Amino acid sequence: MIRCALFALSLAATGASAQQKVESGPGAMLRGLDKVSGQSVDVQVQSGETATVFGLDVALGDCRYPVDNPTGDAFAYLTVWEQGKSEQLFDGWMIATSPALNALDHARYDVWVIRCITP
């Protein structure tokens, strides 16, 4: 019974967010982490461009944010691969407030979305 209530609540929340108006920003702020050294870095990347985050290349396809809350729940389409290699490690949407929902799986590095750049 509790599971049914939680499922209904999650569907209602998903429906509300699906109807929310979003806008694309010209770029995104990403954060990278080197899990071995503990060093982190913030990198700004423009839509359609590729940035280097430690040993990874990260291409930003699009960054979208709620029109009513530009600093709110941003989500970005990222493609990630190791420098010098062609095999993609990640290709999909990453959500700023829930980076673990669809996360990069790499032994040494981690990358996630902080926010969209707004005009």
C-alpha cells in the first residue's frame, strides 16, 4: 500500500516536471573530480563544443533549465570519452540535482552538471 502511494506520488511529480517550460542555455558549468588525487575543477563549456576535464573529453550537446527558475534543476546532454580514444564512456542526459540518476561510470574520473549558463 505504501509502495502504491509512493509510486503515485512519483508519477505526479514526473507529470508536473514534464509540463514545466524549459529553455536552452548557451552552455553549462560542469564539475570534474579526480578520485585518485581528490582534486576537483569547474569547467565552463559552450553548447556544441568539447572541453577537457582531467583525462576526459566532454562534449555538450544542450543544457536546459526551467524558465521560471534559471538556477534550478538544469539538465545537460553530455558525451564523454577518454582523451585519445574513440569509445564513448557516457552519452545521455545528466541532471544537476540528481547526478547519480544517470552517471558517468569511470574508475578514476567523475563529471557532473552544476548549472546551465543563462543569457
